Amino acid sequence: VYRSKGVTLLVKGGRTKRAIHTSSGGPGNETPSGRYEVFRKELRSWSVPFSTWLPYASYFNNGIAFHEYPDVPPYPASHGCVRVPAPEAPLVYGFAAIGTTVVVY
């Protein structure tokens, strides 16, 4: 996940399979940089603090996940998660199996 560029690369075997436009955490809610692993997946996850559904959620750092969202602007704008456009969300969800490494830059 390249936060400042608004892109997530799906990499397998050292080769980029797809580049996805994404939006990470905005000012004050930055998605933390680091190396993580996907540990939980939910097709429809309920966000308690924000009272909204998070479709195609793949959690990699506590409550931070990749998930579908209707608004994915070209700048960091989320509350910490990595927003994925609806057309790409099923692909990202399928790619990010439990144990998949997630690197946030």
C-alpha cells in the first residue's frame, strides 16, 4: 500500500499482478506504515464506531482493513482503513487470503 500515491499493488511471487487505486487514512487517522498479515476476513463487516457496513473486509492491523467503499478519492481520506473501489473489492478480497503479507509505505 503506497499511501501517498493512492495505490495498492497486488504482488505474488515477487511480480505485480495488479495495481489498484485506493485511499488510505486521512490527516489525523493515517494508516500506520509497517509490515502486517491479513488475520480476519468478512464479506460484510459492521463498523461499530462508524455505524456502517464494510463489504469485502480483509483486516491486517487491529481494526484496519482493506474494504469496499463508495467514495475512493485520489488522496488519503479514510479513518485508517484502505478504501477499495467497488469493482475491485472482490478481487482484492480474493487475493488477500489469511496470512497474506501487507506492507504499508
